[in-house]
Amino acid sequence: MDSNAEDTEWIEQILSGEPARFSQLVERYERAIFAMSFSMLGNRQDAEDVTQEVFFTAYNKLRSFEGRSSLLTWLRRITHNLAIDLRRRKQSRGGNMQQVETDPIASTVTDPVDPLVLEEDIARIRRSIDALPEEYRSLVVMRDLEDLDYAQIASILEIPIGTVRSRLHRARLELKAILERHGLGEKAIGVDSGRGDR
């Protein structure tokens, strides 16, 4: 049985009075949801909080899941919305989104000179991504950090694939300009406005 069919079966069982099945869904998708939360927020504690809230929200709204996308896509949509809400709340209170511990960007930076240079470059890349407008930042995170394809992103954001393509192109151009202002080339995180995407 494939995971989508199994998800559907488990959801039916949960809604029929077997809530313990939900822990199996959490176990299956927790890592993916945490990774996306961390990519969007850059802070481990915030990512953990959002991950918990995603599954709490999903459990309470499970009856509204219609199966038009995969369960993981639906969970990522909730993750995206909750992460944006948290960022906006923090920014409205004058807080800043700080990175802690290991950032997923680190694995995509090529040829570091030494760990201190790498750490400084990662911080500048994160600041560059954070400087993008929200709709652009989310696209860069999902495509270039989370490696989601256009169809997945379109489903999460509930917009046409063509809109994803055009916005992502503009996002990458803007990110390239910001990175250059910070003294980093576009290849630092594999951002290439002309790359062949799925």
C-alpha cells in the first residue's frame, strides 16, 4: 500500500474513533514538517513550536482534509501559514528572527575557506533571504532550500504553476541583487535565475 492510500486509511480510522492512529501520521511527517519550519524560520525553538502547532491544527481540522492533494502537501500548507503568522507576530513586536544551531543552508554552500567564514556567509545568506518580500521568501525557501517542485509549491500556495514560475524568477533576481550587496555571489546557495527547474 502506498503512503497516500495508507494516509487515507488512517485518516478514516481517526475520524471513526481511533485517535491513536494520528501518532503514526505524526511519526511519518514530523521530520519533513520540522525541516520546512526551520528553513522558513531559521530558529530551532520556533521550528519546534510551529511543528507542534501544525499537528495540533491538523488533528482539529482533519475533517476538512478533502484529499485533493497529498496529506504531506496539506501539512506543508498549514506549516507555511503558521510560520508566516509567527514571523509577522515577532516582527510586529520588534523581535528578530535569529538563527540557532545548524542551518540547512550550510549543506549547500560550496568550498568554505574555514568554519568562521562559512558561519558568517550563512548568516549573510539568511539575512538576504529574510530581506525578501514574504511571497518571494517563501518561494525561495520551498524551491531552493526544501527542493519542492513547482507542482508541490503551487498546491501548497494554492496558485497556478505559471504564477509560481514567474514569482520565483523575480524572487531569484531580487535575492541575487541582495546577495551581491552582501558580498556573496548567487552560487552561494545554488540560486540561479536561469536554472532548469522541475
